[in-house]
Amino acid sequence: MIILTGISCTANYSHPSMLLRDVQYRIRAQVVLTERGQGGREEKYREQMRRRVDKGACFAQPFLGCREFSASFGPQTDTVPIARDEDLGVMLHSIIYPASGGEQYRWFHASCARAC
């Protein structure tokens, strides 16, 4: 379902938005060891991640696009994913404002892929 709305962030500021409601995303994650984690076992970190997902615990609340749209997560369900593979192209991940001034943009390549 798509909802067109004006979200009010403060008493005198609002912006129009096109939103999806009751959306479920299937997320795939991978453990990548950093220099600090080298020497550790990947399995240890995978198990830690599974425990956190089962509890819905996270270091920072995830969000979709902007912080007004927080996302909850949990273990995989039996919901059948849509049968669709699509390259969504390059998308903005975040904007970094260094102390030296200016802006730095972080990009990622997004895709919609069927779960195996």
C-alpha cells in the first residue's frame, strides 16, 4: 500500500512523502572481520549476530532512508519472498560532514534479489 502524506517534523516544518505501509524486507548480512577481529573465529561473531537478531537487539536503531522511518527486525520467517530480481542502481547511503568542512557522500549499489 502506498500512502501520500505530509510528515510534520516540527510545528512549522513538513515535507510531502510517498510511503509504503506494512512492508517486509528480507535482509542478508555477512560477517567481515576487521583488523580488531582478526585472530577471532567468524563463527563466534555469527552466533553473536544470531543472538542479537533473535532478541531484536542492536547497537543503533536501524532506519529506512531517514530517521523518521525506524525499522524493526527479527529472525527469518516462512513468508515467501516475491519472485523478482532487479538491479536498483547506485543509491546514497549517507552524508558525512567532516570537521574540516564540506560534505562527503557514501554510495552503495542496491539490488532486489530472490532469496535462495
